[in-house]
Amino acid sequence: MDELLNTAIQIARQAGAILRAGFGQARSVDDYKGGIELVTEYDQRSEALILAGLQAVFPDHQILAEESGQIDSSSSYCWVVDPLDGTVNFAHGVPGFAVSIGLRHAGKPLLGVVYDPLRDELFAGQQGQLPTLNNQPIRVSTVTDLRRGLVATGFPYDKASNPDNNGIYVVRALPQVQDLRRAGSAALDLSYVAAGRYAGYWELRLKPWDFAAGALLVQLAGGVITDLNGSDAWQQSGSVVCGNPIFQAQLLKVLQAT
Ligand code: IPD
Ligand code: CA
Ligand code: CA
């Protein structure tokens, strides 16, 4: 297990170094996947390094990576990779992006690593242990009063065409919480909840690579995650509401307007 985690950490750091070197280069906006969803040269370069690194050590493992899709095998291990979470920030020269690497075994999350290369912050965790930030144990916030909690959210790429674009939930939550952030990296938002920086976070329709690492960190740090209906089956929809158990329940209530 330590070999798996250490490999993920090493590769996340190497990928992070690529992003750090490319950050702020004039031409990083390379292409659009359709609509407003960007992909840069650095999404591709980071992913190529991660895939090569994982395949060199674990040649039989499956991989699900944002830019390459599913690489199948008969292995029960599946790495879930977001090579650059926070592409819009990155492409505009705004700090706030990360590498995210999660590992599932037989469908269940086993470990997660989120690396913020500009701040050199490495969030890591594996089943059965408290997660860490730069090797120091982290826990979710102890704030139980919504008005004292800093909360984060994000907006889906289809926000212009899909009316279920989080606007209504922002309207409901904004007056109730201490303040609200839209920082632009779901993996970091989740990691910040795990580290007790954000008391809560919600977002709709995340992709597996957005949450594979960060959601496990939240749970290992003592946090609770449900979807917007309060269901534990949040992985299916990718819609998440999280925080410590008391804060999460209150935030969920406000979002549901019940
Ligand atoms: C996005 C970021 C953003 C979140 C979007 C994600 P990307 O990932 O995590 O914070 O709001 O839902 O798609 O495209 O930068 O990897
Ligand atoms: Ca992402
Ligand atoms: Ca990405």
C-alpha cells in the first residue's frame, strides 16, 4: 500500500513540476473541447507523464484519465487521473490548480493525492489513516455554525445551456454562510475541506477525476459527503455536498431550502 501511495506522490510531484514550469507562459490556451471547456498543452504533457509513470510501475493496472479516457485491463486496480484540475485558472495565469491522482480497488477508493505545485502543498491519504498535508495530519473543520464557515462551490461547464447550473444554490447559501469562494479547482476545494480550511463545499456534476482523490481525503479527515438529495450515492451524479457531519447537514438543508 505504501508503495502505491509513494508512487502516486512521486508522479504527482513530477507532473506538478511540469505545470509550474508552464504556468504564466503566454500561449497556454491551445484548444477548446467544445463550448467553453479548455484544454492546454500542459493538460496533455502532465497526463502523458502521469500515465507513463504509472504504467512503468504498474503495467497491468487500469487507468481512467481525463484526456485519454479509460485504459482497460483485467486488474482490479484503477487509477483515476486529472492531470490539471483548474485548467481555466492555469490558462488565464491565475494561481489555483492541481494534479489529482486517485486509486480505486474493486471500485472502492483506496488512496488519493492532490498536489498544488505553486504552493508546494501535497495532500495525500490512504484508507485507514488520517490524510496529511505536507506530511502533517489534517482534519475537517470543527465549525458547526453556518455563519462562521467559509464555503466553496463551483460551476459546471454546461452552465450556459443547462438551467441546473448552481445559480439557485448560490442564491440560497450565500446569505447563510460566512462567505463563499469559487476558486476553480474541485480537487483543491475538496482538499481544503479535508484540511479544515473550508467548512463546506458543494458542486454539481463533477467527473470521477475531479473527486477521485479529494473526496477520499474529505472522508478520511472526518468529513461527510452526500449528493444534493442527501444520498450517499453521490459518485453516480458527481454532485457533492460535504463538510463535518453537523456543518454538512446544515448546508444541505439550506441548499435544499427545506
Ligand atoms: C474543473 C475544475 C472546476 C470545477 C469544474 C471542473 P478542470 O476541472 O475542477 O473547479 O468547477 O467542474 O470540471 O476542467 O479544470 O480539470
Ligand atoms: Ca477537473
Ligand atoms: Ca483537468
